Amino acid sequence: MKTIKKNLFLTGLILVAVLVFSSCGSSTTKEKPATSTEVAKVQYTCPMHAEVISDKPGDCPKCGMPLVEKK
Ligand SMILES: [Zn+2]
């Protein structure tokens, strides 16, 4: 009885190890998750100067106002 339980336990450990190993291997091939592309779509613009567009928050180079998220 005890040996059977031990074998099941070992089999479970191996299964978990294989799953963790395979998931790690797939995650390394996909370096960028889907969420990073959504963040990159966000653009920031000056409320006073529509021509000023930046992909990250900051200040307008023309008037120094903080850039707002463009929707
Ligand atoms: Zn401006």
C-alpha cells in the first residue's frame, strides 16, 4: 500500500515538473505578452497643441504643459 502511494506521489511530482518546465520553455520564446502591445497604443498629446504627440507621458516641448492621454 505504501509503495503504491509513493509511486503515485513521484508520478505527480514528475508531471508537475514537466508542466512547469514546458510552460517556462514556451514563455521564454514569447518575450512580449499581449498586454504590452495595448500599452504601446496609448498616445499622449498636449491639450493646447494637437500636433504634439508622444508615446509616453511628459511635458509639451512648446508650452511645458503636462501631456494628456489621447483617446
Ligand atoms: Zn503645448
